[in-house]
Amino acid sequence: MPAVSKGDGMRGLAVFISDIRNCKSKEAEIKRINKELANIRSKFKGDKALDGYSKKKYVCKLLFIFLLGHDIDFGHMEAVNLLSSNKYTEKQIGYLFISVLVNSNSELIRLINNAIKNDLSSRNPTFMCLALHCIANVGSREMAEAFAGEIPRILVAGDTMDSVKQSAALCLLRLYKTSPDLVLMGEWTSRVVHLLNDQHMGVVTAAISLITCLSQKNPDEFKTCVSLAVSRLSRIVSSASTDLQDYTYYFVPAPWLSCKLLRLLQCYPPPEDGAVKGRLVECLETILNKAQEPPKSKKVQHSNAKNAILFEAIALIIHYDSEPNLLVRACNQLGQFLQHRETNLRYLALESMCTLASSEFSHEAVKTHIETVINALKTERDVSVRQRAADLLYAMCDRSNAKQIVAEMLSYLETADYSIREEMVLKVAILAEKYAVDYSWYVDTILNLIRIAGDYVSEEVWYRVIQIVINRDDVQGYAAKTVFEALQAPACHENMVKVGGYILGEFGNLIAGDPRSSPLVQFNLLHSKFHLCSVPTRALLLSAYIKFINLFPETKTTIQEVLRCDSQIRNSDVELQQRAVEYLKLSSIASTDVLATVLEEMPPFPERESSILAKLKKKKGPGAVSNELEEGKREGGELNGAGERPGDSSSTPSPSADLLGLRSAAPVSAAPPSAGSLLVDVFSEAGPAAPAASVNDDGFLRFVCKNNGVLFENQLLQIGIKSEYRQNLGRMYLFYGNKTSVQFVSFTTTLNVQLKPVDPLVEGGAQVQQVINIECITDFSEAPILNIKFRYGGALQNLSLKLPVTINKFFQPTEMASNDFFQRWKQLSQPQQEAQKIFKANHAMDTEVIKAKLLGLGTALLDKVDPNPENFVCAGVIQTKSQQVGCLLRLEPNAQAQMYRLTLRSSKDTVSKRLCDLLAEQF
Amino acid sequence: MMRFLLLFSRQGKLRLQKWFLPMTEREKKKIIRDMTTMVLARKPRTCNFLHWRDLKIVYKRYASLYFCCGLEDQDNELLALEVLHRYVELLDKYFGSVCELDIIFNFEKAYFILDEFLMGGEIQETSKQSIAKSIEASDMLQETMEEYMSKPAF
């Protein structure tokens, strides 16, 4: 039992707390608590009316039990009753219980609000403060609705006591933060600003928090506060340490108010009025000077309070970013702190310098401390300080010191704390990319990263190195050579195998001339790692192998043997098995031309924000990685810089999702990328619904002969499609991928057909899926239009897309012999049953590719029907709910003229015409 | 503004929790767990600041109790350390060389004192004298009020 028990001791409560403390086990504690709960419950339910004291005691016990971590589901009503007690302690306990336990239980809130209203109008300052505290603690919308009008009146009324003013100011701030719409600006606002001049330091201290928040939201309305704040600050800074009596804290005059004033000034640009500005600069200089004076006390409280003001002043100097003299002084001061014996100051100095590094005036000055910072990274005993050092190195990095900084970070990584490794890896990867002058250094750095901290290298990082190598042909040979060497290590990280497999599969030919890295040596090296790798890596290696067959025909038999062995072709993992089977088949039946087309080198990736950067931003939370910094320090010659490679965006496979490209479509149907532009930006900023004219159908046409792929992509959004059809039914999966790191809100899609709603929020980097079931009722030529709306940041994005549902999707192939075909052909001889087009070839006239497309169309490709072997003949039946439409097709290529003649006959003229139109765009 | 203030013992027992923004019980429990494990794992003489999610964590140990608070990005860490210190001073002044047991047995007083000092996560009053005076006044008020109430009615 404590010696002190001021005010009214509640003996029963003290006994209960002792009992709990004496419990030897958790079970005993729970038992004791349950006993007490039962007791209280029976008391509350009992017939005998409880007196105020007992009620208070039991409510207090419940509160104690709740604070121990147990749930409390009764007693709220008794607590509310206490509010209207005229005994102060009972009222106080009632308010405490409600502040801690009540959320927004609407039934109770009304009763509570009633009690609060009575206390607010009681003119008893103690009761008023209790009520205001309760509002601030609960802060629900119902309370804001009830009191947001009343509190400003209390705040500025002439006869309000100082202590009530303080509570009212902060209570109002709390309501303004949760329900700004309910706190209406008015005549009181100008009077609030003048509280900065109030005689009572406590009132100023409380009011300034409110004023700062209001100024941030309504800077113009409150801008008179700047000169008031400056003069108040100036008075405090120049006062002797004893002038402010109890507001002097360990010989520092009003540290809290000073910091708040400096913080308020950070809501505004530097004062325009010369006199005000002069006075402020004087204050800032005085604060910087004081830092050099000997301390007035050895107590840490003294130096903390003094330095708190100093750091806030430096923050203001950095915010103004216009006084080179002050900036350099600030930087020097922080430089001193970097070597201070107080760990706290070293930590804060590193943190402040991060922001200073982004100012053009002080960037160079910050750089002079590089050795100290590197030293901190190596020698600080405290991981959170080391982390700040790493942050600062990242912030101070530019072209001149990138190699040194990246090297130091890499060597630190070997011993870095596990908790910060992933972030360090991201930072190294970003710096290496951003400041790469020659890309061999970049490739070396990333491979080193994988070697040193392979487990922490996320897929964004290794995807990125592959994207860059693919986009920069000057580095491909070097990359191939380097990964080949890296793979020689007896134990190398799986990520290294992934990068190695991918790069050798694409560019192994560039080093194949050297007998030490001949194709077979390369293959054997990769395959020696195969069995130690996880399924996704093995799948990647299988793709690398098939690419080898294309690059080096001499490896074909070896690789086919590998693919053919049971561990591949009968692998229990369906993905591996499928790849093995398909690749084996592909390599044995396809001609070299087809192989070369299907397994072509990956086209360059489109330029976009590095996904690594997005990941770092996400990891650090909003605001942690300064965007300004990223933008401000960008220099020319960035990797993949827009415009460096004209045409980058014109032909591209799906750039995200699966880097390997091969995964999404079976090799046979993988059509070469069409030359048409896929990346058409139809987004108009906050425009009305896009009219049909701007409907994007470039993506649409690519899907006539295939079912899966990327329908649409721009900077923000990627829409992928997977679809399957059977008879007159179809199912389409739409995948909406958010490519940014910011959430999309109010995401809606509408279709001129019925559509299940999609989740309205799409998180940054996330993907949501939508399924559409399709039934073909009758034949059609217009595609359904999908309208997508969402908010990205503030801007409304609006997008209309033609869904690639075309009449040919409902084809059933029909095999028939030559006789049958011509007989039917003749039956469909009415002029309107035939549609014909003669058109120029848009793509190479490769027989295999044409065949693949015709199969993709859904018809049966009939062999040995047409007397001319160059021609293609197909047949199929379109299934609709109402009828079946038989179709015959004949495609006659003329290689010399690079032209085609396409003829379609069907039992329905609209179908012939539509199919002819669709197909004419495909070859 | 300060988002929360926690007092816990070296064994990780929570002695006081104050939340300045509404939060679900789940979130609260998660924060309590994270704070106690993070802070208790720190070695002595390391710095008093940490980053956790988007918050700055400032903590300090006084005898057997840890005082730990979560700050928003623009808040001043050093000043927050002194907020903790001033709170300790206020408790000390009220209880007379305060110890953990005082806070356990008089937890409601610890809350009342905190309410005089901070509101909505902002400083309401920094003067030790003013706060002590108003706490005393309310103690007095309750005594006089009780005397008054116990007087026989006319």
C-alpha cells in the first residue's frame, strides 16, 4: 500500500489492486478479476440504489480492470450517471471512465453530451475544464456537432478564465482535426490570432498549437500571425533567463513556446516586411550564437531545452532556404553536433542534415562532412544512429561522390543489422542506377548486392537490373560476362541464378565466342545450379534453356534431353511440367524461323518510374523520402532517360507482372508484338466521361487472335485480360494493376452490359480482379465498352476501353474434307454472304505466324483443301444463343506484292462482313 | 502532436496508456506490444529516439519505469524528452518522490495530472506551479464539496 493517499482514498480499490498484484499466476489474476466483475455486476443490478461513493469506487475498479487489458462490457451507464453528480471526485471519475472507454456509442453519447452541456454552462472553471477534456478525449463527430459552435465562444469571451481558455483552445484544435467542416471560421478567428499577445504564457502556449493548425489550412486568413509571432519570439529570445519565472525551464526561457513560435513561422514564407524580417533574422542569429555560449547548467534538461530551440530554428532556416549565410551557419552547427558526445544530438544532427542536403545553398557544405558520416556508419554503437547515417549518405549522394558512398554502403551491408538491410539494399540499388556513368559499374554494384545480401534483394531490384541491361545494348556483353563469372562461385545466391539465367538466355551469345564460355559451358554452368533452386527459379531456367536452343542450335540435343527426362516432363509441379512439355514440343516441331520469332530477344522496356523507388517510398511511409529531393537532384543521363531510345514505348510486351514474358501465353500462340502503339494515353485530367470517339481500341485489335495479355497500359494503370470461351459462353478476367505507389480511390467500372462491381480502392502496387461472364445472344459487331473511373491523387481519371469480345471468340472449329468444303463454299454463293478484302501486309508474311493467328481466331485450319498450297483455308461455326452461323474463310497471300486477299463466306451477311473487317487488321 | 504516451515497467507491464487519437483496441494492443519489445530491447546509453512506421518514438527510463511517446513527423524530439521529464516532475511533486507503486495505486491521479499538462497531444500548460495549483485546487474542491454535502440540510 502506498504511503500517500491524497484526496479521498478508495480503500476497496486499493485492496483490489493489492490482491491483483499478489496473484501468483495469470490464471489466478483472471479468477480474481472475474470474481470482482461478478460482484460489481450484482451491485449494479441490485435493487438497492448505490450511493455516489460506491458507484465511483466500482467504476474505478472497472477502469482498472480495463487498463489491465481485459474487456469491459458494462458500467458505462453508471459512469454516465456519475457525470451529473455534484461531487467533484465522482464527476471526475465518471469523465475519466468515459474518456478511456467510450468510443461513439450513439445512445450514450447523447446522455454524455447533455452532462457536458450542463458543465460547460456551469461557469465553474473546474467543471468546464473537465467537460472540455472529455470532448477532446473522445473527440467524436457527434460531439463536434454538438459543441463546435460553443467552444470558440468560450475561447474568446472576455470573462473566460485563463485555464478554461487553454483547455478550450486545445479542445477546439482536436475537433478541428477530426471534423474541420464543423468548425466554422468567423469573427472569433481574428481574436484567436491576438491570443499570441496574451499576457498569460500558458494561454499563448496552448493557443499557438491551434493557430498553427488553422494557419496551415487557411494561410491567408491567419497571415497577421507572422509579425505577432516574430515579436513574441524576439521578446523571449532577448529576455534574461529569469524574466519568465515559472515558464523558464532549467535556465532556458519558455522553450515550449519558442519552439511552437518557430514552428508556426514554418507555415509561411519569409516575412516580406523588411523590419519584421530583420527582427526575425536577428532572433535566429541570437539562437545560433547562444549555442556557442557556455551552458548555464550541467543538467541535461538545460541542454535539451536549449538545443530543442536550436534545432527548430535550423528547421526554419532550412524551410526559408533563402539565407545562404544562415544555412551555412546551421550546417556548421550540425557538423559540430555530428561529433558531440551526446548520442541524441548526433542522431538529430544526422537527421536534420538530411533535409539540409536538399538545399542548393548548403548541399556542398553538407558534403564536406562525408568522412564523419561514413565514420558514424561504421562506428556508432546504436543501430538507430547508424540508420540515420545511412539516410544522410543517401541524401548527400550526387555524381561526384556516388562511387565512394555506394562502396561504403556496400561494405557496411556485410555487417549491417538485419532490420535495415532491405532498406539499405534498395538505397544502394537506387543510387547505383541514378548516378551510373558507365553501366558496367551499375551491373557490378547490383551483382555485389546480390552476393553480399542476396536474401534482402527483392524482386524489384533484380527485375530492374534486367530491364536496364535489356534497354542498354552497350552493357549487354559486359553483363553476360560478369554474370557468367559470378555463377562460377560454388555457392551463389538464388537471385544470382535468376539474373544469370535471364541474362545468359538473352545475351549468352555475346560471350559464346570465347571457348571458356562456349554455349555448352554456359548451359552446364546454369544447369549445375538448377537442382538447388526453388520452383520459380527453375521455371525461369527452363525458359532460359529454350532461349539457348534458339541462340545456339548446337545445344539443342543436350537441352532436349534435359527437358525430356522424367524429373522435368513429369515434374509434380504443374508449371514446371507444362514448361518442359511445351518447350520440348516447341523445339522439336517448330522451324528455326518460328523459333526465332517466338524466342526473339526481349524488346526494350518502356520508361517508367523505378519500381524500387516506389518500394522505398512505401517502406518509409509517406513523406519519408522527400520527393523534392528526388526531383531536385535529378541530373541528365539517367538510365533509360526518356528520349534516349526513340521508339521505346512503341513496341512492348507486358512490362510488369511477369518479366519473363513467356509465362503468360503458350509459346505457340505467342504472337510477336504488334507494331501498333499499345501505350496510348487516353487519360484526360478530370474531364467528363470520354466520348466514344476516344475509345481506345488499339489494344482491342490485338486480341482478335488471342485471349490473354495486356489490354491497356499507361503511367498509372495496367489492365490485363485472361479469357476463355466455350460455345456461346465466355468468361473474362480483368486485372486492374495500380502501377503507382498511391492508392486509387472511388475506382468504378461500368460496362454497357451488366457488370459486378469492383473494389473501389486499388492500393498502390496492388492488383484487383474482376470477372465478367459473357453470353453471346446473337451475332454482333460492336464490342462492349468498359468505362473506368477512379481518383489518383486529386485528379479524376476517366478511361474508356473496348473490351476485346469479338464475334470470332464464339467459334467452334469444324474439320472437313476438301469436297465438303467446296460444296459448302458453293452453297454460300449469294453476293451478300461473301465479304472480301485485299490489303497490304503489315507484318512479315511468315507462314507459321499466319497459321498461329488463324488458329487463334478459333477456326479449324484445313490442310490440303486449297489446290494452291500457299493459301490458307479455315472453317468454323459461330455459336450464339439464337442460332449457329457457319463460316468459311480463305486467305491468299501474295508474297511478291506483299498483299493478301481475304474472303469470308457465312450464312449471315453481318457476320461475314464483321469477320472480314476484324481479320484484315491482323496480318 | 503527440499521438500516444505509454508508461511501462522493465518487465513490460503497462502502467498508463494515453491515446490522443481514437484507435481500435486492436491497434492499441499492437502498438503497446511493439513499443515494449522495441524499447526494452535497447541497450543502455543508446539514443532516446527511434523511427517506427511514420512516427518518431521518444522514450526515457526513470528508475523502473519507461516513459514512451509517439510523435508526428514535424515534432521536436528533444522537447518531447522534456515533456516526459516535466511529467515526471509533476508526479514527483504531487506524490513526493514518486515511485512505480504510486502510479499503480493512484492511476486515476496520474491521469488527472496528465490531463492538466497535455490535451489532445499538445502542451496545455508548462508551468509546474500552475499545474500543481490546479491539482491542489481540485483536491481541495473535493474536500470542501464533501464537507458541504455532508452538512445537514435545513
